[in-house]
Amino acid sequence: MKTLLIDNYDSYTYNLFQLIAEVNGEEPVVIVNDAPADVIDDLAEFDNVVVSPGPGHPAKARDFGISARVLAESTVPVLGVCLGHQGIAHGEGARVVPAPEPRHGYLSAVRHDGRDLFQGLPQNFTAVRYHSLSVREPLPASLEATAWAEDGVLMGLRHRERPLWGVQFHPESVLTEYGHRMLVNFRNLTAERARKLRTKNTAVPPTETTIPSRGAVSARLAATAGPSVTGPTVTVPRPRRAGGPAHRLHTRRIAGAIDAEAAFTRLYADSPRAFWLDSSRVERGLSRFSFFGDDSGPLAEFVRYDVEAGQCEIERAGRPARKVRASVFDYLKRQLANRRVDATGLPFDFTGGYVGYFGYETKADCGSPNRHRATTPDACWLFADRLIAVDHQQGFTYAVCLAEDTPQAGLDATEWLENTLAQLTSLPEETDRTPVPDPARPAETDLGSDLGSDRGSVEPWLVRDRATYLADIAACKDELAAGTSYEICLTDAARLPAPDDSYAFYRALRRVNPAPYASYLRFGDLDVVGSSPERFLRITRDGIAEAKPIKGTAPRGAGPVEDARLRDELAADAKTRAENLMIVDLLRNDLGRVCRTGTVRVTRLMATESYATLHQLVSTVEGRLRADTDAVDCVRACFPGGSMTGAPKLRTLEIIDGLESEARGVYSGALGYLGCSGGADLNIVIRTAVLADGLMQLGAGGAIVLDSDPVAEYDEMLLKTAAQMRALHEHTTRPPGITARQVTPKPGRPGASSPVPATVKEATR
């Protein structure tokens, strides 16, 4: 059965896509609601139509687009979901008004008439709601109510004469019961109507009503399918050795998991460009391996990207830098494909490849134009052909060398392996471990006359002060009430003097706040020092993709009893669970764009994880990539991570750009590796300090929903900077007596409201 799925630029459309494909045995054709009007001349070629959810109001052309014309003209069955449901009602003259109480990510019990879509479903089944607007009863004579929530809000309707059905709730949500069954019922309604039409119109032989192949329909609609996973077509230069020798992987293993800090200190502490992807907190199922290296290998290169120019700058040792007109996604995809190696026999997927980050503003290559320009490169990636891997769980250390498959390159690789292992086996048993305060209780700090507690230590340095941030939360709530978003991840930044030794600062941070996805990048004049607890994406060399969104945070308690209480309250909090559910459904959608039908699943929902300074609510979503996609495609389809945006993603990103006064830069992006084996592992850049131009920038924020307490959200934002501020206190190198208001970095844009001088707001690239 062939379905046309109209995407109203929602972030759950591809959950419907997956569900429809499972039920029909065929993937639906997707078009966006601002496609040219003439595309719906092909409606007769489809068996039925599904109109997706989306932001806004069905009376607004921007929000509903061609969906309105489809509902008015369609002769095939149509199912409208959420906004689509409201569109059916609006088209028949019903009132679509603010709901008595907006419900975003909350569960309701649905009672129904037991017919059509609800045939065979029990009464009071659980459904997930994401809506600020609702259809007000009584309905026009042409419509009939079919379902209601426990609060009396209309949850379903049908047209009395035309084959139109609508549901206000989201059957595709992971926590909606019987969503699959409702789509089966819609399929059966479609098939039954087709049988009746064939019986009625006996003049047309059944063979003449056969739907054209999907290929024919797709060819006509391909240009209307919305933002591409792979982005615009560009010309990417072939790798420098195209047509030359292939590559071979050389590895050696020694028993024992070496002290990673001691090894990095000896081998790479003085390298101008180096990386350490650090499982500083090792926990089964979370983290197992650490990787570190630098750019000293013969195949090494450094890629710096400017998204506004659409240009990569490539640096290789001994050669002048060159510029390539291409998206960084396209460039990395091509380079990795041409250096693919088999990692069979190794327990990890990083066998050489790119290490670095995609900054938040790289979203412009993913369908979301930027309003602000970052002062740091929009992406930086170092190609590492020589690296160390530490297996903390099994107790082994590996030296890994990716080399051209030539005799001389093989000899050079062997020499490097032997020399490196010799240095690793002669390391001191343990590096200096300066005691730090009890991680369960944030220490009081004294970083200057303006600073006191951890809370006070960051407030004077905020880009947007308390009053501005609270006003921005109020603006978010206005957007949520209007139905333009379900959840908005609002952030702020603090900018303060950078420690002059970023590596010493990182060593303090990994002791103060060990994290499974910690990282240290030294990229020339840019250092990234992170203790992220959140995985963005992991893609195995076999094509299994995993996302681990975090939504929901609470502080650690002063003792075991208080700590357990705070953890349990977090896990049970309805608002927090709604936030987490919205992001889980968003990540299911993003993975559904690139994963095989039926493979996207939630393996862990709203589990509590505890870290040095806070508890967090974490979920895990998995899927298997389609054969025609790879790790870079997957990253592009999911970027930016939903836990740092909100939903629906594209409209919410517009709202964020309008509220936040400057670019996020590295913060909120993704950091990790893209490997030549086909694997990848990237974190969400949170709990991270970015050091450049003599300044340290800390980003922090939280998800704003209608139930958010503005003061609590502000306090949570401050809490998320605590670990970095404690690490700075442990290894501060700032001369005594300097205060927040005495720092004057490079000139930038004046005018943002903050106690930090205007010159702190923005430095030039």
C-alpha cells in the first residue's frame, strides 16, 4: 500500500514514516508542506495520505501549507495527526483554539467510540499528547467526535461523508499504546474503501486501478521531499592519493591498561595539536576505551571549517594550506570512504580517522540557517593516523597505525609501533593525584572579590544576566503556549579569563568531575576541555547507531539519604519525564531518517545516572543504518543533538536564534571521532570549557517547557557550570586580585546585557 506523508516540518514525522512503512510493507513518500502546489496533482496515485503534526496553527499558510489543499481535494483516505487533525477540523469550520491546558509530553487516558481507527482498542488506553491548541466542541455537522482525553479535550474525529480521520494525540510516540494497531486500522479502512469503489465502478477493470510504482512517483516528487540527509550537491576534491596505494592497519597490544594521563603527558603534552578522548569515568555500558594522539603522522591533516563561506581549509605538514569549497560533512564523508580499512579483530572501532568537533552553527548545513556567527571555527577535525587506545575494562593497551600499503610505509609503521610501546612500558606507575574536595558536595571557592560560592563564581561572567535569562524564559513560554514549539533548550554563556595551562586545567577537571565522554582537544590556538556525560551518537562499524539523550538534572545530596531522595524525586518528576520523552521521540525521528524500517527502538527509557555533582535522567535509542547511508550521514541527519534544541527542531532553532544574543560555537555541538572503520562516537558538547583568545567560555542551559519554574531553570543553568568552576579553582593561574570586571579581551559587539564588560561579549574570529 502506497502512502503520501506530508511533513509539516515536525520532528516526529519520521516516527510516523517508520510506523507506516512497517504496517504497509512499503515506505511512504514524504513531501514537505511548502512543496509546489502542483505536486498534489499526483494524489490519485496514492492509496492514502497522512498529514503530520507540526508547529503553529492550521489557519496559517506557513504552518500548514499544501496540507490544507490536500484535505480539501483528496478523494483517498486521509489521517491527520495533531496539526493534521486540527487542519481537518479547521477546514470544515470548527474552532481551533488554545487548549484548556497545553500538554507537551504528557500521557492521557483516551476513551473512544470503538469504531474505525479505534476498532479493537481497549477503553482508556494511554496516549502521548504534544499540543497547545485543540479543537473546540461542538463540531460542525460534517464532523463527528470519536475520542476524548480524561480532561474532556477532543482526541479524535471523523468526517461523516468523506474518508477523513484525525487524532489529536501522537500514535507514533514511544509511550503511546496501540499506535501500530491504529495504523493497521487506517490501512484496513483504506483497503475496504478501495474494494467498495472497485465494486461500484465495474466499468474500470481492476488492473487499470493499479498504483504506479514508487519509483515513478518518487521521480516526480523527489524535489519536494524537504532537506536532504546528505545536503546540497557539491564538488569535493578526491583525496590526495586517489588511485594510489590502499591503506593497511598496523597494531600492537600490550597487557595492562596504562595510566592514560601519564601516557598523554609523556607522549603528547607538548604537541601543538593533540587529542584525548577520555573515559575518565569507566562504567560498563557507558564507556570502556580512551584514545589519544596528535598530528605527527605522515597522513595527518587538519580541517578547519567556515559554514558561512561553505569552505574547508586543509593543512598538511610541509604543504601550504589549501581551501576547498565543500560542506565539512561532504568533505569528511569522501575522505573516510577512500581510506576505509577493516577493523576485524579489534574490540574498538577507532582505527584512525578524524578527531574533532562540529560546532552548533554547523546546523546551517542541516537545514537551519544561522543568525549569529561563531568566533571559533564552525568545525575542526584532525586526521589521526597514529594513536593509542586503552581498554580500561579488559586491561589492554593498543598502539594503532594507519599507513599506506607500501613496503616503506609498513617499515615506518613498525618502527613507530616499537618506539611508542617502549615509551608506554616505561611509564611511571601513577601520575600526581592532588586530592580534591568531596565530589558529592561542591566546594566553596574564592576566585576573586566578586566570587564566593560556586553559584556566585559564575554569575558575574554571564553573557546574559539573570534578568535577561528570566525574560528569555518568559518568551519561550509564549512560544510554547502559541504551539510553535513543544520544548525549547535555552542556553547562556559565561566568559572569563582562561587558565594559561589548559592541560593542567583538564587534569583537574577529570579528577573533580570524571565523565564517560570527557575530552581534551588542543588545536593550536583553540583548546576544548570537557567532562560531558552525554553521548550524542555512537555508530559501530556494523552500522548500529545509538543515541543517549539526557534531559533532567538534579544536584547531589549532602549525604546518602538526601542524595537518594533527590535521585528518586528526579526519576518521578512529571515535568522532567515529559522533557525526556519529547527528546527521545525526537531522536527516534532523527534516526528514523537514516535507519532501516523497523530497527529504531528505545532500549533504555529514563534511567537515572549519577555523576560527581549531579544526577541526570538518561535514555538510549538505537537503530541500524540503511545500506546507502554511513556514519557521516547519520550525524548530519541528527545534528544538532535534540537534547540541545527542543522540538519541533527546525522551528525551535529559529526561536533559539532569536532569543540568544550570540553564537553558541563549540558548545552544544558534537565532539569525538569519525573512524576509517566506518564507526563513530561523539558526545554532546556540554559541561565543557572552550579556551581561545585568552578567554574561557562555558555554556549551560536547560529545556524550557510550560511547567518550567523560571528561577529553578536559572539555578539549574548555574549548577551545570559547577564542575568547570571547581576545576578552575583547583588550578587557577590568574594573578591575585583580578576580578570579573577587570578583564578586557579582544573588542567585539557591544550592547548585550551582562555585568561582564561589552568587550567580553564577542571576539573576532
